[in-house]
Amino acid sequence: MIAPRAAALALAASMVLTPAAHAQEIVGVSEFARLVDLHAKVSAAVSDVVVAEGAAVLEGDTLIRLDDRLQRARFQVAETAANALGPIARAEAQLRVAKDRHARLKRAAARGGAPKWEVAEAEGAVAIAEATLRAAMEEVESNRARRDLEAVALLDFTITAPFDGIILETNAEIGALPSSEDPLAVVADPSEMRVSVFVPVERVTGLSPGDRFPARIGMPFNREIEVTLESIDPRVEPSSRTLRVVFHYENDVASPAGLEIAILLPDGS
């Protein structure tokens, strides 16, 4: 009786290889499909290292904190200014007074009890009060935008995990300024791997992204897997007449990066 895994691999091979084609191995080296170096975006000393190398993390987890005292103070100043609504209240009160005076003078002028110039002066006072209110509202809006900007800048002082994964390296020491060359941390997602191989032009014919192929992970795992064609670089390397082809596979066996992966491809005949 054929095991379910072997049957799946046999089916995958039959979907890609025609009976007339001969399967040949192309060997590449596995690497993490998602791996990122996390650098500091600001110049500030490390204040806390939350995780250690080898730790499993979830997207958004805090990894490293930088000294954010100065930036936090800037944010608090901006927040205070954004919440200061006194100028608006004062301008609204001044506008109410100006409108009331203008209305009284208009009624008086209609009865002949106020000169036209005084009515015009009151109308001008209303326009000035309205402009003062608009300026006060614009200032509050500007202060709120500045507060939001300082809040975004504050986020740069916390290094977080960009996705679920493991910490491969940490290069942060409390009190030290981060190096512009070395990342503070290196994070990888071990759940999906990638393999890049250089395939002769004639053997790429008929291959398309999404095609699945049987493959084998090298020692010490020595396990059969299935890989999916991810992309074909359309540029031919002139000296070898090869194209770079990228495959990926779900890392169900928790294999590390750097292992040889032998992929069974049709020979193009």
C-alpha cells in the first residue's frame, strides 16, 4: 500500500513530467523565504534587550528598546499643545460679542439711532473675530498634526518583530549606540523555505510559476518534500546559458537553512 505522502509526491511528479520526459536532479541550497535585518532608525542608546537569540516571536512583539526619553518629552509637549483649546474658546466668545454688537447697531440704524459708519465698523469687527477664530482652529489642528508626527517618531525607538519567526541574531548591548552597519537583530520565519537554482535554458521550457515538483532534503534529514516554482528570472546568464529559478516549500519537517535540496525537473526533451 502506498503511503499518503509518497502518493502525493508521485501525483505531483505525474502532473509535471510527461511520460516521454526524463527527470533529472537540479541541486540548490535552502534559505529562509523571509529573513530581515532590523536596523535602528534613530540615533539613540539601547535601553533594553527584551529577547535573546533563538527566541520565538510573534508579529509586533517588542524586541529591543532604545532610549526614548527626549522623544517622549517632545511628544508630551506636542500633546499638551494639541489639547489646548483655550484660544478657540476665547475667539468664539469674542465672535459672539462682535455679532451681538453688530446686530444691535443694525437695529438702531434702522430706526435712525446709529450712524452707518458705526454699523460698518461693527461689521468689520465681526470679520476680524471670525478670522481670529479660524486662526485659533488652524493652530489647534496644526498642533494635533505635530502631536501625531511626534507619536510616529516615538515608534522608531521600539524595534518590533515584522512577522512571526525566530531571532537568529541580536547585536544590541544596553547603553551602546547601534552600529549603522550591524543590524540590532535578525529575524527569520522558519515555516517556509526558498531554493534558488540555475537551470539551463532548454530545461526551463514548459515550466511555469505554480508548478509543483518532487524534491529531497539532503542529509541529515534525507526527507522527500514537494516544492512549488515561485519565479523564473527572464535574464539568461550568457556564460552558462542558465536562468535563475526560485522554488519554495512549506517547512513541515523544521529543517534548517543551508541544506542541499535536490529538485526533480524534466530535462526539456
